[in-house]
Amino acid sequence: SQQGEEDPQALSIQEGENATMNCSYKTSINNLQWYRQNSGRGLVHLILIRSNEREKHSGRLRVTLDTSKKSSSLLITASRAADTASYFCATGDMRFGAGTRLTVKP
Amino acid sequence: GAVVSQHPSWVICKSGTSVKIECRSLDFQATTMFWYRQFPKQSLMLMATSNEGSKATYEQGVEKDKFLINHASLTLSTLTVTSAHPEDSSFYICSASPLTAPYGYTFGSGTRLTVV
């Protein structure tokens, strides 16, 4: 069974804009991870945030975690066409949400 | 580092035959590997957790006799789809993490299975 849900399910933006994706989960967690998947490929780990962390940065990525609301968000700043992919969150037990399909138009 | 190799990347087989998919950690050891199934434009559905040296833990609704998982070493887990049928056609992906967790998991590149 899946752990949670991302929203929106699909997001289309122009290059240079910021993209925000949200993830909600159902149970207590030790950590939450964000992954990216290009069409028909495996997943690439982007960032892991532990349950005692509230915010984490990696390059153009910013992840926040609110354990009281059981939610996390992934912000991609200054998006590029190459950021076009599906983005998933996963809880520590490696169950994935539905994902957000991001399209960045050049 | 932390590379997972999955083989084959695609396979076409006839109904009724069995197909084996390998998931190998190339530069680290993994006591646990995960197997997923993904339908087009959908998320990854966890099928089972593969534990080295012991039986796999299957998710509810996944037939363990149909999807045989073997994790005989710290670097290799295999998924065998037995007596495959067209409805088994899907994208199968494995993942693993170094023993020194918690780090992000590394995924194989996936196997596209088509049963005709």
C-alpha cells in the first residue's frame, strides 16, 4: 500500500519559475525522502530529511518537513527544462506517494 | 558510489514462461532490497522487501508463489515472475541502500517486462 499522496498530481510551469510539490503521509516516520524519475527510468535520490529536521537545502532544492501535519514540501527554484520529470516522496519504510509530474517549458 | 545494477532492462516473454530479474549492488552491501512494480504514469507499488539470508516480506495482495524473491547474498537479489501472463506486463524496479543507513536508496534502472 502507498504511504501518502503528493499534490498537485501534475504541474506545468515556465523555465525560471519555481515549482512547489507537496507530500502528505499517514504514519510516524524517521525520515522522508524525495526522488525524481525520468520517464521509463529508475529513480534518483534527491534529498533525505530526518524527522527532527524542519528544512533542508541542496542546490536549487529546498525541502521542508512538518511532522505535526504529516506533510513535506519540495521546492525547486529557477526551474529548467531538464527538471521535467516525476517527483515522489517516500517514507522511511520506502513506500511512495502518487507523485507529481512536473513539466518545465523552455 | 552506491550503484545498483538491474538486469535485464527489458524482456519479452511468452505467456506461461518464467522470467528472472536481477538486482545487484555493485559497490556496497545491502541486507535489504526492495522490489517495486510500476504501471504507466502511476507510482511505484512496493511488492516485497527482500532480506538477505531469509524469506522476503511480501506486501498484501502480492502472490509470493508467483513473484519469487531470492536474496542469497549481500549484493544480489532476484525476482522471478513465474508462469507469466499479459497482466504481469509492467515496469519492475529494485532499490537498495548501504548497510550504514539511513541514506537515500539507490534504484536500479528498471526492467520493462512484456508478456505476449
